[in-house]
Amino acid sequence: MTDHYSALGLAAHASLADIKKAFRQKASFYHPDKNDAPDAAQRFAAVQKAYEVLADEAARQAYDDNRRRNLLDDPLQTAQEIWQTYTHNILAP
């Protein structure tokens, strides 16, 4: 499974504005007409696919859910997020 966040150089908590900005920058850089690297077309396609998924709210939610199930996230970060949610929602007065 491709990590769409890393294709755009973003963290999983990136905002839609961050996603759009990163897409524009990466697409411009990897566009095959502007980049002579042998893998430019492949990377450009990965950036386009990442944007299609992450810019659509429903597709992003499904992707994030699947990503968590497959433990693609950093396990330590996931554990910290779970603990923070628990302490905020359960232990908070």
C-alpha cells in the first residue's frame, strides 16, 4: 500500500490547505515535462493519486481508517494518540 502522506511530504494530521499546497509543489516539481528524472512520471502519478484520495473527505477517512488498521502509522505515535484521547475523554473532569 502506498503512503499518500509521504508522497506529498505531509504528516497524517495535515489540513486540506496543506494538502493542496503540497500537491501543487510536488506536481510542479515531478511533472514529466519539467523533470527529466527517469522516475518523474511515476512520482507524478503517485502525487496525483495521493491528492485524489486526501483531498476527498470520505476517501481520506477510509484511507486513514485502513492505514490505522494496517499499522502503517508509527506504532509509538499511534499509542500516544490513543493515550491522549483516553486521558482527555475519560480522565478529564
